[in-house]
Amino acid sequence: MTFPHPLPVLTPAPCTLTTVGGLRAAGVAAGIKASGNPDVALLVADAPIVCAGVFTQNRLAAAPVIVSREHLWNTAGHVRALVVNSGNANACTGEQGLRDAREMCEQVAKALGCAREEVLVCSTGVIGHALPMAKVRAGIDAALAALSAEEAAGREFLRAIMTTDAFPKEAGLVDGVTVAGVCKGAGMIHPDMATMLAFVATDARTTSDELSSVMPALARESFNAVHVDTHPSTNDTFLVLATGRSQLGLREALPPLAQVSRRLAWLIARDGEGSTKVTTIDVRGAANDAAARAVADAIASSALVRTALFGNDPNWGRFVSQVGNCRAVRSVEGLRCTLQGIVVFERGAPTPFDRQAASQAMRAEDVRLEIELRDGLGRASLMTSDLGYRYVEVNAEYTT
């Protein structure tokens, strides 16, 4: 049996990566994926540009993560290109995986006439398999030949980084500065660093130190605030690139950077390998921000909570009991739970509400669950997908 996966109604973003001045892109099919879909992507800057990144905290970090971290450190945050393959994560592949990741960078660097360290590399797909390097090399050559600054090239780049994604994920804004971003991810998503791959570019003027300084906050409110299945990946990478073609600086670019990143993270939760909605869990009044985040994460991680969300079931007992399970909570005496604007629990007891109306309100694509405590001033917000039949179907059959 195949279960339906209702997809969101999306309109194309107003800009793509190649809209950002100084960038060219390509996405090609190299035969890494059995489907024959595009699987090698390349993003190239006309000259070295500023870049900052946030990577997975998984101790089994994949070879491309290790290599990209090294390269960003060695170049003090300056890059010429990014090469990505999908269909194979090049994770848990030992020394051979590191050699392959470095070879991918070397091939691109030779073609561009730059140092290997100026090329970053990302991979996504099945863990534990060596890269089919003959196909990867041919794919890189084809991508180099296909590089273009046309809008379509930015979208081909996006297609080539996708794996189990049910739809392409892009966002962009053009208002003084240009900010455009793409990402891929639908499973193996949990805050710390919570996305599979995300690349955001802007034409703002900035320095590597300045850009690096804002990355933790950008990630905290976007890709580190999205939950699908309590399973961080080995390959998670979030990169922001700045070409400096605009007269405006990072101060002007920061609001659209945050907005684009948050939108991309929302799209990951909305995909969720079978998700039907995104629920934003807002926690206020915790002892501190870390405590608020712990409460939000406890709720988002509960399979009982997420199946209730899938079934449009206003079963507030699942929500508030998770608050009580969280050691970061000092007192639940003032606990208030609000679902889609409807107060369902307050001061230790349920409140009268229309369950049918609440269930109908939960059918929206955007659901809001608010938890209020009286422990302090801590706040946090976390996006989570619901948990339905399709998630089990996709992941039970992923490698078979």
C-alpha cells in the first residue's frame, strides 16, 4: 500500500542562487542515483568570496564535512566553489572517503585555477557506501561545462542536491540586497545541526569574521529549530556565502538572511517524509532560554504528540504531560497550553473548549502550540512535522 503525501502549494521563489551577482551554477545527472535524476551540483564564484558554515555535531561526521571544515579554516572563510553529490553520503567510509572528498575538490580547483582549499564539498544520500568516483568525476566535468548564471541553472543545482525530498525547497528576497537559498532534507532531522544541506547566498558586503559571528544565531532560529525524527545526520551542513557585489552590508542583509533561512527550515519540516503540516511550538516563561528549548524539544520529540498532530486530535494531555516530563521545568502550577489560539489547559486543569472546532483548526498547514510557564523569562520556538503512515513507509524501504 502506498500512503498519500499531501504536498504544499508552492510558488517559485523570486530569485535563485544564480540571481546573486557573481555566482554560476549547474546540476547534472551522473548516474550516482539509480533513478537517473540529477546528482552532481556545482556552485562557482567569479572570484574568492566570503563564506561561513555550521556543521553537524554528530561524532561520525562524514568525510565531506571534515574536509569542508578544514578548508574553511585554512582559507579563513574564503571560497571559490562548492561541489555537491547526492545519492551517496560518503559517510562512515574511512580514509577512502576522505581521499574521495578531497579529489572532488581538487578536480574543481584545477578547472578553476584555484587552490583545493578554496573548494568546499558536500554529499548526501545513503551512509556507508564508497563513492562511485568514475561517475563523480564525469559528473563534475559535465557540471563544469554546464555552468551558467541563468535562473534555470540555480534551479538545476537545487534538483541535483535532492534525495527523498518530495518537492524542491527554495526561498529568496530582493530588497536592497539579494538573498537566495536552497536546501534539501526530509528525514534524519533534529536540532543540532538540523538540516541535511542548506546553502544561502547574498550579494552583501561583509567579512568572514563578521559573517561567522552571526551564523550561530541564524542557525539557532532556523535549521537548529526544526525537528522531523530525533535523528541528526552525519552530513548536516549550512553554508552562507557573500559575494560583496552590493553596496549594502551585513546589517541590511541580516533580516532577509534570517527570513530566508527560517522559510527553508519550515519547508524541511513540511516535507518530513510524509508530513501534512508544520507545528510551531512556542515556549515562554521558562527558567531561561535553554530550559524553554528543552521543553519544546521534549514535546516535538514525542511520537504520541506527533501522531496526535497527524490525526488532528486536540489531545492536550500528550502535550502537557511532556512538559511535566522535562527536568528543566521547575513548576507546572502556572502551566497554560494553547492550541491554535484555543486555551485547552490552564492552572492544573482542562478548560472547556469545542473539541470539534479545535480538531478542524488543526487541519491547517501551519499549527501553533503555545506553552506558558511561570519559571522565568526563557523563550524558545521549534518547528516540528507530524508523524503519519508515509514516514514509516519511506524509511522502512529506504535501502531495499
